[in-house]
Amino acid sequence: MYDHLIRATAPGVRGFAAITTDLTEEARKRHDCFPLAAAALGRTMTGALLMAANLKTAESLTIRISGDGPLGEIVADAYPDGSVRGYVKNPFVDLPLNNGKWAIGQAVGKGHIHVTRFVGLKQPFTGSSELISGEIAEDFTQYLTMSEQTPSSVALGVLINPDTTVSAAGGFLIQALPGAEEDVISKIETNLSQMQPVSQMVHKGLDARGILETVFSGLPTTVYDSINLHFNCKCSRERVENMLISLGKEEIKEMVAEGQAEVCCHFCSEKYHFNAQELKNILEKLAAPQAR
């Protein structure tokens, strides 16, 4: 099943559901994550995509899970076109299972979730709230309910195969709109209480539409077109070169003396190599404006 996201509405409620198995596996491979780190990163990227689905075309958001646990910071950038990128500071964390489940709450620890929205030409806005469990889905729910004053329910899940590859990943976000009737909310709460974990639903072959239909079972529901999701980093050789230029002459001269430079992107682990001649060319670009 390809990665995709679907939006649906019921009376006074909106929902988003996503299948993110392939992009989570892509992130796992790029960062060489241990299973626990892959699960935490997959949950964070999925949550970011669910929140970004309601943004306008030119907007984007960044999620930062900043805990004091061994995973360190988890970061994900998501865009309304369905692209996402992310990384976890310490991808090689391994902890014993907690009642048969990944000990993600322990690995994340105490701290905060920060959500930065980039809205075109306006100044970005950052909101935050305390982590209540470190399990990530509950922390997204807390943030949306407390910081954005939107009653919400978020479920996120990642299943890992015995060979450490990603077997299934996905999630959903349900939000009550102003004026939502109590009987509709009660029906959804009943449906949620009877549902399997979202990772199990994805593993059994349920797509995003099927997940939302399960959440909204018994309610009149409108389902909208799906969008494809994919792991995609915005880094490029040109951007890395501009970053090197911003370092200034002295640092680049030191790189020339060493004979080469290697820059690794945090978000996708892509490595960019520059040999001595390429670094000298960058120095010439720095000198060119002064020559005029």
C-alpha cells in the first residue's frame, strides 16, 4: 500500500488519516535507526503530516519533541503537499520493551513539544506544551487541546519487523469543530474505544479511508480526495555550497588546507563532498564582489 493521507468530515468534526509505512522505512534506512528510534521518528513525522494537511499551499510546519531521555531531540518538517523529512538526534538508542511495547515514553523523557508554523511572508509562530507521556501521540493531543484550543484525538503507531525494517506505520487526527454536538462526540469516543491500535489496522491492510470510516462509523461522513505522502528533503548541493560561503573565508581556507570537506544533512543523512579545487572555487566566489 502506497503512503497517502485522506481528509473526511462528519457533522461538526473533521478527521485526517495517513499511511506512512514507506516514508518511515525511508527515514529508518537513511538514519540507520534502531527500532525504538525508528518508531519514535515515524510517529513524529506522521503527526507532523496530519497537522500539515490543513495548511495552505505556501505554508509548512516544524515539530520538535525536546525531551531529556536518551533519544534527544526529534524533529520533523512537513508540508501540505505531502512531503516530510525528519531526524532523531540519537538514532542508536535501545531500551527493553515495556509490557511488550517500545519504551518510547522512557526514551523521550520529560520536556516539551514545540510546533512552529511558517505562514508565507509573515513571521513564523511557535507554540509549545509540556510532554505528558513522551509517547508522542498523547503529546500531540495535549498540544492541540491546550495550546491551540482545539479538542483533538491523535493516534500514531509504527510496527517493526524482526529484521528491524518497518512493517506498518500510520495515524489519525480527529478534531471537534465549534458547535459540534455532544451525541456526535460520544459516538466517536465509543468508536475510538473499540478500535484496534492504528499500527495493527495498517498492518492488516486498512487504508486511510478505512481508518476514518471506522472512526466515524454510524455517522454521515464525507470523504475527500487523498494525497500521496513521501519522504523528501529540501537539501541540495547548491544550498550546501551557499552554507559554506556563509562560513567565511578563513574557515574555507582551513578546509582547502585539509584538502576536502564533507557536509552531512541532519534531515536525510545525504553527504556532500567538496574537493580542494571546488573549495578554491568557493573562495573565488567570495572574493569576486571585493574585486569589483
